[in-house]
Amino acid sequence: MFDMIIKNGTCMTPSGAIKADIGIAGDTIMKIGEIDAKDSQTIIDAKGLHVLPGVMDTQVHFREPGNEHKEDLEHGTRGAVLGGVTSIFEMPNTAPPTTSKEALNDKIDRMKDRAWCDFAFYVGGTPEDNVNWHELESLPGCCGIKIFMGSSTGNLIVSQDHAIEAILTQSKRRVAVHCEDEEMLKARKHIAEEGAHPRFHPQWRNEDTALNATRRLLNIARKVGKNVHTLHITTCQEVELLAKYKDVATMEVLPQHLTLDDSAYESQGSYVQMNPPIRSIEHQNALWIAINNGLVDILGSDHAPHTHQEKAQTYPKSPSGMPGVQTLVPIMLDHVNNSKLTLERFVDLVCHGPQRVFNIARKGRIAVGYDADFTIVDMNKEKTISDDQMANVSGWTPFHGKKVKGWPTHTIIRGKVVMENDKLVSKPIGQTIKFQDTLTPR
């Protein structure tokens, strides 16, 4: 009757954690409840394990095309499934940037027989006034538009209010935005250059550079009546502001900002340099409060590797960004075990939240009729994260040497086991993610 049955697990369903079996036919969940093992020749015994909906990471930078020496689509998606992630959204600041139908289709073509997980790509917003943004955001395989208000890796930037307003006005989907004020960053760059140590990174890109950009974006969004998704929020001031704009804005937070604080600059230097920066405990505490009061909608990794050689450059020449897709699940499961959040809340942030914010079709929950995507985890498994486990081309993680409790044991995508007990057991089967508001006729 079923192609696969997951038996004896604790399933994280929309109704909460329940003991149940899951029957799968093809790529679809067909039954949740008590199922006879004789109804399938393929059984996964999940006794003592928790069965989560497939975890989605809606912010990764896989660097291809243009910078494959530090990461590429195959290694990036490989790291995703090794870390229990079943779907990713990839960012547009590649070389060339993803700003056209041709560039988007090129990325989709590059994923053929190389993508280990399901995927969608952002198109990058630009200041040009002759672009049909709704046409671009509606293309198959596109998850939406990404705007960089402040400079980061690559050369995509939309810093002026009128250009941001023009994109939002045309868009009919939720636009994702990196909020740092470019003019303020330029005016404050001397702080980094004079300091010449990564500890000055959060002083150069201080709270005001983030807050001012976020405030500008929210005012524009409300003015034109459009939805925005504020990426990698880092400050207590932004948290307070965003609570007043839930009619137009959703909010993302990263494991890095929830786990590392500014003391890490002394031990890891530029390896923990990212945009926006790792900040003080005061700001980290505010993010945790926002997690647990329901204000945060999504947790993403902002996976953005650079090589050891690049990171070894003297600050501020050292580039910003660090790997994260492979460690998102174990880092956050460790926080669950340390009572920083519940497992239900984690599932909401990486499964239900992405589905809800981006109108993803058939993913994000354990429910009949949905894709059979699962992240199975052992909440009692203890391991030490290390560089040699990492699949990213650059071969490192800022969490090297960190002991965690909680680990992914299986990654299942559309009814196929791709990872089991830290080993790849399939071939790359990734497909483009579909969205409810841009479905095309079959």
C-alpha cells in the first residue's frame, strides 16, 4: 500500500508532537496514524527519534557562478542534506548577479543532477527603472526579489528610497531585504580602517546603520501597501520597531547571532566577521526574547563561505560571511536541549514559518497531501562539530570544536532517503520549489 513507512517516531505535526506512523506513496504523505508494517517493504524505524517536517533554509549563498573556489551549488546542497535541510533559497549576489530571466535559468540548469535538495533562487533588485519586477519574481524556480540596501559581498545594491519604492510597488510577492544604510556605512568606514581589527566591525556597522535602513524600509512598505521580509535582524532597537509593523513585515534571525557574541572576535577574528555583525550579549538577549514571544517568523543560516586565505586578509579587507547551512539544525537542537526554545518553536521557524511567509506549495508540515519531506533527529545524540565534517568548498565552520546535543539522523526528500547517519545514500534529486501564488498549469 505504501512505498515507505516511518514507524514509531514522535512526529511534529501542526497539532503538536504525537506518536504516529507516516505512510508515504511516491512523493506524498498519504496517512498519519497507526500503520501496519506489512503495508510496505521499506520501513524506517524512528523509535526514540523525532520526525520533523523537512527543514527549509531560506537564506544561503552558494557562490555559483563566479566564485566556485569558495563554494558551489553541488557542495552547498550536499552540506544542506548532511545537516538535515531539505530545501534552500539561494541568493542573487553571484558573478554575474541573478538579475534576469537568463541568469535565473542558468542557475536552474546548473542544478540539474547536482542539487541534493530542493531549491529556489532569488532575483536581485537593482536601481534600474526599466525592469518588470513582477514578471521576474513570477518565473518558475524564483522565490522572490532580494534587495541589498547596504553593500555586502558582490555589487548588488539599492540604497535610495525611490528605487526601493519602485521595486516594492511593482512586486506582488514578499520582497526580502538586507537592511543596512549605505550612506552611513560609507561615512563610518574610517572606524574600521583605523581600527584594523574585526572587533571594530560592529562599531563600523553599528546599531544605527541597521536601524535606520530598517525604519526606512518599513515606512516605504506601509506607504505602498506591500509586504517585506527583513533579513538577519541583529539589534534590540530593530526588534522593538518591527513589533509595530507586523502588518507589512516579517522577520528573520540567524543561529550565528543567537549563539556567538562580540567576544568571539578575540578568539576567531575575521572568521566571525559577517554583515550585519555579531553584536553584544544585550542584542543577543533581545533576539531570544523575540524568538520566544513569537515575533520572529523565520530562522535562516545566511550560509556564505569564504576561503581561509580570503579570511586571513587584514581587516577590513577580509570578506564578511561564514558557512552555516550544515550546522543550522544541530546548533538549534542544542539550544532546544538547553531550554532556549522549544522543539515546536524550532519547527515553526524552519518549516511552518517559511511555508507561511513565502506561500510554498506542499512543504513545511507533516500533513496528508504534502511532500514527504522529513528531517529526522535524535535529540539525545551528542557530537562535536568539526571542520572536517563540513561539505562546503572552503572547508570550515565557525562552530569548530563546539559540543552539541541533538543531531539529524535522516534527510528525506519527496519520499527518498538522501542522508542517513551522516552518509549520503542517494544521488542528487533536487527539484525547483513551487509556490502557491505562482503555480503554472500542468
